[in-house]
Amino acid sequence: MKFTDGFWLRRPGVDALYAEEAYDIEAAGDALVVTAPTRVIHSRGDTLNRAVLTVTLSSPLDGVVKVRIDHHQGARRSPGFRMPGAVEGAGTVTVDDAGGTLTSGRLTARVAPGAPWRLDFEVDGERITGSGHHSVGYMRLDKDAPVPAEPAGVSGYSETGLAPHRAYVHEQLDLGVGETIYGLGERFGPFVKNGQSVDIWNADGGTSSEQAYKSIPFYLSSKGYGVLVNHPEHVSFEVGSEAVERVQFSTAGESLEYLVFAGPTPAEAVERYTALLGRPPRVPAWSFGLWLSTSFTTQYDEETVASFVDGMRERDLPLSVFHYDCFWMREFNWTDGVWDERVFPDPDLMLKRMHEDKDLHVSAWINPYIAQRGRMFREGMEKGYLVKRPDGSVWQWDQWQAGMALVDFTNPEARTWFQEFVRTLVRQGVDAIKTDFGERIPTDVVWHDGSAPETMHNLYTQLYNEAVWEALVGEKGEGNAVLFARSATAGGQTMPVHWGGDNSSSYVSMAETLRGGLSLMSSGFGYWSHDIGGFEGTPDAGVFKRWLAFGLMSSHSRLHGSSSYRVPWAFDEEAVDVTRVFTTLKLSLMPYLYAASVQTAETGVPMMRPMFLAFPGDPATQHLDRQYMLGDSLLVAPVMSESGQVDLYLPEGEWTSLLTGERVAGGRWVRETHGYRSMPLYVRPGTVLARGTRDDRPDYDYLTDVELVVYPGGAPERELTLHSSDGSSDTVTVVSRDGSLTATGASGRTYAVREA
């Protein structure tokens, strides 16, 4: 949200009160409290009729500083995001003639006394960013200006484009020369956020718009620090777009809270962020295999489903999961939890056959929108489990499903009621749940626990996914639960997996889909998937085949569409071959990929890593948005052109093509042309790559069915850790000496090893 008219003036109707000086600085236990008048105080008379901003600094975790800016401290406060990793007294406070400092690990916040206002953040003594003159502001809107009744969008945040509130607090943090900003959720526009206005307001807008299913008020800087604005409510970011030298963030009300996470690398900032808000857990090994969906509006009776599953097997295409989308329930009834008896007369037996005869896991679609005709609507209305309007009536509308209502997850009984529906599905034989929707949450409603409607708009998805995740973990056990979720907010990374939403069937949409995924990975999320071939429309065979390679070199891989099937033989026979090539390739990489997923669970660093995150010292990586690292060692550059031509950047060192074994010198751009059965896949110099000796399924013994491949560029002695899906692991030392290779685990086991 913009408040100024150029560098000197303000927009009409805006009255700005800025923190002009640090009038006094006090230590309050392990916090630093600064009184910041909105005018420089020259005399006692200046203290009268004057607003003051109170700025409180504290530390919830080593290397993290929290800043709270209050105008009126008695006003209603945001609940913020849950921070399970917070500890007491992580920082050390010092106040002297030079000002006040709060030091937490490598991060120091320093407040200078007097005017002008100045707050600096330093890592290892080097300033990384800070809040300067007219950065901390309390913005009041003209009381005579019209105000919309409710926020309803992301463009200006309201239907009229006018701000829906009378008061806002904003902060501005400096941008350095050449500094670039990433994250803020799954954004499908430019990957680098500099120059953009970004609204944190979840919406169901597809991948070709400025809207986002997953709005996360956390960003990463190329300078190696992160910033979280601790508000589930609407937050507006101006990233070098209003004040071009600063990142501005603002939210409505009387206070603003944000946290700065030290690096000194972006990956280390992500580690601290996820240590505080929660890390992505391990997901089951079978989830990394290929998922096949019924698609959305297609027919999928048991005979059709069986023809797809059998067709994959007949063509030697390994399949791990079959997904039933919306129409497993009867039309007009979503969500009621009842299998459509006209199509699935015996769902329990059908699911049993899928497991025992087809050796598949099963996923089923749900959403928290309860159609009026369905069984759950009547029950939810009678028991008071549905969100209400201020007059006490049930909130309903006809978008998506006729007369649909919302489950009120702030009501513990409603949460338990919905979880029992999920548990029933799991007991029937469903292994994974696709939690669709959760974005279109109204603000003209009353919540059971009294939460503010603006708070619940973005936070609703967290409560929805938590309810389902908790039920899944309870039934399947930790490490065996997996969602396929579309919407999220900060903290959503603790309930994987997330997919990219409704894209189109084109090369352009493939590129925007990847930008969204890389932005989400820059926002603390560990795993990500997308609809191979695009959701809307039907891709031509070329787009589908290129997308197959991209999708199967993502952390999770799903074939899904809207009104047409995504079985490869529906396109051409070469699509069948491409599916086989990249599915078996991914399955052969499972010892490596599963170890990468364990690293994600332990550190929070994503499996699919933007290049700036993986190579922070290389300025050439800052704007790369068409390639990524899959784990530490594998560079992936999807082909997004009909011609097969692709430009990619290889960092320093000698890289090796995974598919051909060709050695290519890095530190430069490379242009290549690839057929459909190929793509740029490069192994990082010095890698010891764990490859499986089988490629028929994702869940096998990674400590037994494994071969280690040694790539040039490393030391004579190298170490890696292998992980098995049963929780066991082995640290292996690979030694190259006198022309021979040996690989010995700490367990005493010897491993097959060869040079690339």
C-alpha cells in the first residue's frame, strides 16, 4: 500500500506520523524499549499533544531479532503466527551513551540515540539493513474519505481500491546496491521482487495473475538475511517500488511486528526461520513416485480407473499413487464424505483392490466448503460447526458449490467433527489427502473463538490443513503422512506437500509455474509439486513431454488436468517413452533424493533450491528463474521451448551431464538443444551421487540397493550419509587412492562404487 506522492509529498488524505528520534532507550529485562516521538523534542512543551511510537526489540531465538512498533498499546493486537521454536532470553541487551544494542548470536540490532531515527541490523559486525529517517510511520487516513465495508481483493486490497481502514503502521528497511529480494509466498510474476507491490492476501486466482494461493509475509535477501512480518492479516509490501531504496511493509491497526533472521547466507536464514516457525517433516518414500489423477471433470468410474492403472503397467510405466479428484463424491454434494454409489458401489472393496492387486497408494480430494445438499451441511448447521454471519445465520454463497458454507475450525468440536470424516477415509484405505481450496474466506463473518475476520482470511488455511494433517498423522504415524495442499500461510511448511494450483497448458505457464515454486521455496517451504502438462486446457504433445521431464525432476510429481486425461498415451507414443525415461530416472535417484528430503526435514532448506540460495557468492545466480538445484548436487534446467533450445548458467567448476556423461566447464552460460527424452541435468563437481540399482518403485532399501558414483572435482576422501525410509542411516567414506575406489560405511558395510 502506497502512502506517498513522490519523495516529498503524501497522497491526498494521508497524515503521516514518523518516528523522528530515539528519545530514550531503556533495558527492560532481555528487551530493549525505545520511546520514539513523532517530532524531535526540543523543549518540554514539545511533549504535549504529541503521538509517540514505542519500539520494542527482543529475541525469540539465536540469530533472530523481533521488532514491535506500537502506537496505542491497548488496541487489539494481531495474534501473530505460532512460533514453536521460540525460547526465553535469547538476546543480550546493552544501553550506554552510544545507544542501545540487542545481540542475539551473530545478529546485532543497534539503536542510535537522538535524531534522526536510526535502527541498524548487523551480522558479524557488518550492517545488512536498517530502518532510517521516516521509515517507521503511523499513517492516518482522512476521516472524511469513504471506506469500503470489507476488503475483497488484492488490488488495493478492496473492491474500490481505497484503503479499508483508517490507520496503518509501516516500516521501511534499506536495500543495498545490487541487493535482490525473493519469496513472499508462491508468486507467479517476476522471481526477483524488486520493483513490485505485493499483497499478502490469499486468493484463488490461478497461476497467471498477481494473486497467490500461498501468501507468506516472509522474504529473503541476496545479502543473506530474512524478514518475517508477524501478521496473519493483510500485509502490503512495496519492494523498492514506492521508496526505491527500501522495502516497505504495512498493515492496518495500531501496531506492527516483524522479525529479522541472520544468515550470513540465505540458506542459513531459512534454517533460522524454520527453526522458529517449524520445519518440514519427513514424508513417506512412496510419495516421491509418480502420481496419476482422474483429472477434474472427466469420467472416473472403477472401470476407467482400472484401464489407466493397467495401461501404465502394460507400458512399463511405474506408478506409485492414484488420486481420486472431486467427483468421487456426488455432484452438488461436496464435501459430504460419501462415495458416489452410482460410480463406486463398493468403495471399501475398490480401495482394497487398489492396494492389494495394483500395489498402489491412494489419494482423495477434499475441501472445507460444505455444499447445502450434502449430508455434512445439515449436520454442521444443526451442531453449530459452520461459520456464521453477524446476525447468527450460516454464511453461504453459490460460488463453487450451491449454497456452500465453511467449516469453523476455530471451534474445537467442529475441528474434531471434520477430522473424523478424514479418519473415516483413511480407515477405508485412503493414504493421502488433497486439501484443495481454503483461500476464499469472507470477512463479513463471526468466528467461534472471536478471531478478527481479517486475521482469519489468511490463517484459515493453516487451521484447515492442521486439522487434516493431525488426523492423518494420528492414523498413519509420523513420517507416513502426506497432504497435497493448495493454500498456505506462514507455518504451512510443517504440513507438506504443496502444489502450484491451476496453471495453463503452455510453455509460458510452465515458466510461471516454476517461478511460483522457486518463490515458495524461498519462503521456507521444503517440498513442491505442480500439475504436469498444465491444468486448464489440453497441452499439445510437445508441451506435455517437456513438462513430464520438469515434473519428474521436481520433489513430487503428479499427472493431473481439468477436462482431459493426462495418461501419456493420450498424446503420442513418444510421450509414453518420455514418461518411462524420466520416471525410472527419478526412481533410480531415490537414495540421493531421499537423503535430500532428510536434509530438508533437519534444516528447513528446500529440496528444490533457487540458484541464489545454492550459490550465494555468485552474483550471476541472483536473477535465475528457469533452473534450480534438486538437492545439493543436481542442477535441473527444464526445456521450455518447442525447439528444445535452452540457456542455462553453470557455476564455477567442471560439471558432468547426468544423462550423457559429458564434462562441461562452468562459470559461464551454456546454450543447448535437447530432444524430448533429454534435458539439461548436471551433477555438481566433486559429488558422490547415490544411485539406486532398481528403478521400478520409489520405496526400496537405499542402504542395500545402491551404488555410489564418484564425480570429478572432489578431494581424495569424501563422505556422505545414506538414509533409509525406515529411519536407519549410514555415513559412508569414499576413498580414491592409487587408482582404486573404496566405500565403507560407519556400520562396517562396504558399498559398490565407481567413477562417473
